[in-house]
Amino acid sequence: MEKEQFVKCMTYLGIAYNKEYSKFEVEQHYEFLKEYSYDELKKAIKGIIKKSKFLPKINELIEEC
């Protein structure tokens, strides 16, 4: 996935959970999630938002993908 697409996903996730990610956090998440497509990650984020009140950890995003 392109980094620009990834940043869109992280922004979408951040808005849902009222979280502003630092540059370091985005880099760390990207390191683990870049192998997934934009559509896979966006679908995973939507799924987590529907079922969890809490901001997901990286491993939860990976599991949902």
C-alpha cells in the first residue's frame, strides 16, 4: 500500500477514536501494515469501529485484515 493511502486510513481511524497520531506512531503502524492493500485495511478499520469502543492495537488491526 502506498504511504499516502495508509495515512488516509490512519486519519480515518484517528477521527473515529478521537486520536491524533504522531509521526512516529504512523511510521510504526506502517511498518507492520504496509503489506495489506488499502481496501483490506479500510475494511478492517470499519469492522473494528463497529465492534469496539477502544482504539485498536497494531496486532488487532493485523488480525482484522
